[in-house]
Amino acid sequence: MPNRVQKSDAEWRQELTPAQYHVLREKGTERPFTGEYEHAKQTGTYRCAGCGKPLFRSDEKFESGSGWPSFWAPAENDAVETAVDTSYGMRRTEVTCADCGGHLGHVFDDGPRPTGLRYCINSAALTLDPAAGEGTS
């Protein structure tokens, strides 16, 4: 069972940058090719910028050419949750942090092996923890 992080809107606004707040709490999207982690090559664990939960590892990151950091799997199966998103006249699968519910991005079925998935994630929703190393959370 995830640890549900409960904070008021005022607390989120105080703790997050405007860009982080827009993405995580308002389901915003950063412009393609502008995010801090789009081309990042450092090893480590990508954590939720809202609550610190380990979400993705650099081992599963790949260059998708989409303009956002892309991963073929989350760090753990229960790290993220998904839901149908029909905003903007499209049918997509939204990805959220399992602990704080923050919007991360979307997942598509056009990724590489072994999963065939592409978790297309906003850099503003992430922080890279190089100390966490590979395969740890």
C-alpha cells in the first residue's frame, strides 16, 4: 500500500517551484526539448520532485526523440499509477506518483524492449539522485 502524501495546496505551492507545481499539481506539461533531464546521462535514481519517492532508474532511461525524458519501466511496479486521460480530445494513459499523486507524464506502447513501453516524463516532476546508484531505491 503506497504512503499517501497529504498536503494542502498552500504547502505544495510553498515547497515546489512554479514549474514543478504546474506539472505535478496542475497536470501541466513542460515544452518539449526544454527539460533538465531530457538528455541526462548521469547514473542514479529519478525521484518524485514532490515527495522524493524513487520512480525511475537511469538504467531504464533511453533516448526517444520525443523531447522528454523517457524510460521503458518504473523503478518498481508500484512506484507509479496510471489512469485514462481524455484531455485535449486524445485518449492517453496518465502516469502519476503512487505516493503523492503528482502528475508525471504519460506512458505509450511504442517503447523499446523488454517492455515495449515509453514512460514520457516531465523533467520538472523529477529530481536525479546520483547517490542512490543503480538498482537501489
